[in-house]
Amino acid sequence: MTAIIEARGLSKNYGGTQAVRGVDLKVEAGRIVGLIGPNGAGKTSVIKAILGLTSFDGDLKVLGLDPRTERNQLMKEVCFIADVAVLPRWIKVSDAVDFVAGVHPGFDRKRCEDFLARTDIKKESKVRQLSKGMITQLHLALILAIDARLLVLDEPTLGLDLLFRRSFYDNLLNDYFNKERTILVTTHQVEEIENILTDVIFIEHGRIALDAPMETLAERFVQLTPAAGNLERARALKPFWEREIFGRSTMLFDGRDHVQLEALGETRAPSVADLFVAMMQPVNGAPSATKEAA
Amino acid sequence: MNPSRNLLWLIRREVWEHRSLWIAPMVMAGVILIVTLFGGVHFNDHGSFWVGTSDGNGPDLRALSPEDRERALEAMTPKNKSIMDAVVLGVYSGISITMFVVLGIVVFFYLLDTLLAERRDRSILFWKSLPVSDGEVVTSKALTALVVAPVFVTLLSAVLLILFAAVASLRLAQLPVSPWNAGIWFDLQVIMLGFVPMMVLWYLPIAGYLLVVSVWARKNAFLWAVLPWAALLLIEGMITQTTNVAQFLGNRFAGFARIIGDNTHVDIDSEHGIATVYGLMGRVYGDYHIWLGAIAGLALIYAAVRIRRYRDDS
């Protein structure tokens, strides 16, 4: 397997503030990776470094190329949606299609037009006449018709309503993704993408807090609701997170024996959203155990 | 990837986005034609005429009594060919200069805005997601301003002169004068072939400077472009009481006129008219100032490419 993205000691400084502090990262081909973190955690800086939109320190290779010096080459194989609503408002839909077809050798016009035909977007409209959802659809139609090895999506559904968000990810999976392609997506709406991800990376204060394939999460992490009387025994096993609702505790464990935990109460695999919340706000002042584990 | 194909698409994009580049000259052409169609017909005792608004060339023909009108027409009958030719040349030049002034204004604001606009509406994130390099983007903008727009206005002016002559002919149908002179029209176009590239080369450093301001400023590009020079002018005036900055700016804007010199009255309709004009322009082409400026302009355009690489307002 070739690494699509490989970073070692990736750092980014903004005039004294360290947005990214020595991130190591490896993304293999054919994965859908969620880069998840609170606002200001360094997600966008990592994305911008990968896309050659910003300078950085450390080693970073994307498709074997250095985004700092080989960006022009890189952009033939990488495409991205950095945010919704960055399509120029003055452009006509048909002109936008013509333009991308004109400059991108990997653009499949028919694919794009088929996609647009399934929407209410009129070819003669200008972008400024479209609703926000339609602009996203147009952007998606343009980008997903490009045969790229890496697609990067930075908060692609920000400000869209639920219906559009849902169909956005459906389109992504059904029309675009295949084993030769890799998708890197950032969002803070974890619950919406956890079902489509193959890998998840948590980033916090410019550091990687968790980097794991989805299928290993259920093995590593257990969410336990201890039966009455077992609370102290459960705590002795050092959960990295605990919270009380309606007088009942819920705990999260990393790398503990499942059988041992099952004896103490109800267990289940935590959702990515649960893990995210737990790792971003560790209680008891305990540093998240997963940092060492990962 | 084919760079010239990319450039063509990028230039097309500029034409879509910055419509004032071609609309403003067309509006001006339309205004000139409308004024010609509905304005007064003026004349003076020397046999000059002017179709359009009054500009001191004499009373409106329509306002005269029959006797005065008769006398005026007699005076207007061209006494000799060279007076008529001078009148036609003056009118043609005036129209062309007006068009190029409009071009200068729209290109000035275009260059100031073009690299800022794509960051202001954040569309830079879309453009940067496509395989077009910063060099291609900035080059397309420079070419739009310095080649596409000037060629368009040159052609538009040539057509406008023909339309003007046609409309003016209607207005002057009863008079013994003609606003159409194919020889002068042709001569003017031949002169433009040398003159337009000369102006483009001369203004290249200013264009490069405006692109740098455009790519660098986060807003208020106009102020960033103008204020530093105004400040320099003031500071120099207060401290050393010299005018070096003013002279430098004057040179950058109109130095070619100084190189041509004052004694430049040319009768282009004379046998050697065109050669004489080209001789004068040759002085500018032969002067190191134009080439020094052009090199500085290219360096500034290159600087704009480098700055766009990591320029990001988000």
C-alpha cells in the first residue's frame, strides 16, 4: 500500500502561536479519513499544509510530492472543497463547467452534467442566483467529476441544513468513492460522518490525540455503565473519562479486558462522537490515556 | 497540462468577472455616437466643423438666420485640402484619445482589484483547487490588462471612427464637407500599431505595482496604492523641500512625452507623416527608460506571483 499522505513532525506557527505541533500522520490509499477536532485545534492548518496553501515546518509528502514546491503537479491529482460558498458569485453555471473542463485534464464533463441534471440548478443561472444548498451541489458536481486520487473536504457541509448534509455524504459515497481514491474530511459534526469513515484522527491543541482505523475502535474502547455497587471497582480500572447522568455513571476505557468490564455492568462500543467528547474534555484532570496508547 | 490552453481559459475568466473592462469602452463609444447623432453642428470661419456638443467651434448651424446660414456655408467650403484634413485628423485623434483614456481608467482599477477580489469573495479557494499555477493566474491578469484590453479598445476605436464618420455624414449631408477620410483613418491605425505597444511597455511598471498592491492589500487597495506616494511627496516637501518624488512619478506617467520632446507638430497627411511619427516613437523605444521600466514591471509581476502563493485572508 502506498501512503497518500505522510507527515513527520508537521508544524505550523502563526506568529508565535503553534497551531500544529509536530504531527505525524500516515494515510493509505482507499481510505476515508475523518480529521476531527474542536475549533482552533489545528485541523484547517493541517489541511492547508497538505493542499500547499500554507507554509509549514517538518516533512510532508502528499502523493509523494512536497506541497510547498510541487503544488502545481500535485493539484492535477488532488482536489478539494475548502468550504462551501467559495464559488465565485458572478460565474454562470455553464461557464463554471466549461472552465473546469478547460483547465482540468481529469474532468469528466458528462459525469458533471449528469449530476447537475438531477438537481434544480439551471445552466443559465449565475451562482449568485442559487441557494446555498444549490451552490454546494454545483461545487460538488464540479469537484466529484474530477478524477483525483485524493479529495480533501474541509467542513464541506458548514451552514447547510440536514437534508443537504445527508445527501452530500450519500453522493460522496455512491458516486465518488472507490478503492483508488482517498478522502480526507474535516468536520465538527462527528455524528454525521462516523458511519462513512474508515479511519478517524482526533486532533487537539495541534497534536494528534487519536489515530485509528474504525474497526479497531470497538476493540480498544469500551463504554461501561457499571451496575450498582460496582462503581468503585470500575473506577479502580482507571477509566479515562466518566460522567454522571441521572445518578448513573458512564465510563470510557481504553485497552482494558472486555470480559473483565462486562462483569461490572452494561458495556457497549462507544460512538465516535462519545469518544470525541471524552477525549476533548478529560475529567479528573487525567490526561487522555490514549495519547500514549496511540 | 497545456499552459497556453490554461491561459486562454484564465483570460476568459477575467473577461467574465471584470465586465467593466469591455463594457465601459463600449458605453463610451455609444455615448460618442449618440452625441454625434443628436448634438449640434458647429463650424467656424476657418472652415472647421464639429458635430456634437458645442465646444467653442462656433454657433450651431441650426440656430442661424437664412442669410447667416448662407454666409456660413460659404465660409465652410474648404479653402484647401490640408485644413479639412487637419480637422478630420483632430476629430479622429480626439475620439481615439477619449477611448484610450477610458481604457486607462478601467485597466487601472482592474489591476488594483483583480487579485484582491478573488480573496474578498474567497473564490481563491476554488481557483486554487484547480491545476492552474499562481504564475498562470497572475500572467493571465497581466495579459488581460496589457494585451487583451488594449487590443480590444484599439479595434473598437477603429470601428467607432467608421461609425462616427457614417453618423456624422448624415448630419453633414447638406454641407460641402466630409467627415470620412480613409487615408487618415488608415494612417491612424498604422500609428496605433506602434503607439499602443509603446504605451503598454511604458506603463508596465505601474501595472506591476498595482498587481502587487492588489495581491498584498486585504482591503482598500486604492488607498494602499496611492497613500504611500502621497506621504512620500509630503515628507520630501517638508524635509528637503525638493521634488524628486514628484519628478519620479511624473516621469513614470508621462515621461515618454518628455522623450519625444516639445517640438512635435507633425502633419501626418504629408508625404513623410507616418515616418515622422514613427521616428518620434523610435526615440521612446530607443530610450533606456522604457526598457528599465519594463524590466521593473516584470519583476513586480513576478513578485505578485510569489505573494499569491501563500496569500490567504481566511
